[in-house]
Amino acid sequence: MRKKPRDRFFRMVDKGDGDGCWTWTGGKIPGGYGHFRLGNKMISAHRYSYIIHKGEIPKGMKVCHTCNNPACVNPDHLYLDTHHGNMRRLRAEGRTARGEDHGLSKLDEAKVKYVRRLYREGLSMVDIAKMHKVSPGTISKVISGERWSHVTE
């Protein structure tokens, strides 16, 4: 007889001391989030925990952790938020990669200062963008301080 998904799920949960994180001991993806097979689909372990303890997840909502532990499946540590709300919280906590620490960044602090100087000297955003092989939109955000706001002259 096949085990029920809920029973299989709890076999891979270490509840620890009772009021802290419940650590997922099953398979994980890069980044530390647990994965759980539900029928013929895979679901994030923390999302499944949310569903069985609190109910369905509305479309467009993310299941987030108050404990900042991706392996945690404790329903008391899980809440719903939008992607933008979650990113806003991560930024406020200083937990997002920015500047040169972001793996896809084509600029560094010296280039950002150079970009801003070129713009002050009258070069167009389009020309600056071509020089640095980025979009004019990126240059606009660098100049306005929407991106690289931590870099000051």
C-alpha cells in the first residue's frame, strides 16, 4: 500500500526542539529549498507545508519564510506575500546581491562613477550604453540612482 503524501512529507521533516525551524531532510535544490514529489509533480516542500497547514496558495502569491531558512517547513514561519513584497523585505534586510556582488552585473563601481561623469559632461545615455554594452534603460537607472544607489561620487 502506498503511503499518503502527508505521511511521506513528515518522514522528511526534523522538528528539532519544537519551536524553531522544522528542517526539511529530503531532497533540495540549489539554494537549499526542499522539494517533494506530489503525484507526478514536484512541489517545493515549504509550499506543500503551507498548503496542508494553512490552505491553498492564491495565484500570484509566494510562500515566504520569516526565519530566512529555505529548508524550513514550519508553518509558523511561513506567510504569503507577492514577489515584490518579498524582494522589498530582502532589500530592507540587506539580503540581496547588489552592485559587483550580483553575478550578472556588467558594471562595477568605477564604471558607474564614469557613467555618471560622462552624463554630467553631456554624453547621451544611448552613447554611454553602447560604450558599456548595456541598455539605455540601465544607464538611466544608474544615473537616477535607482540602480547602484550605494555608489557615491
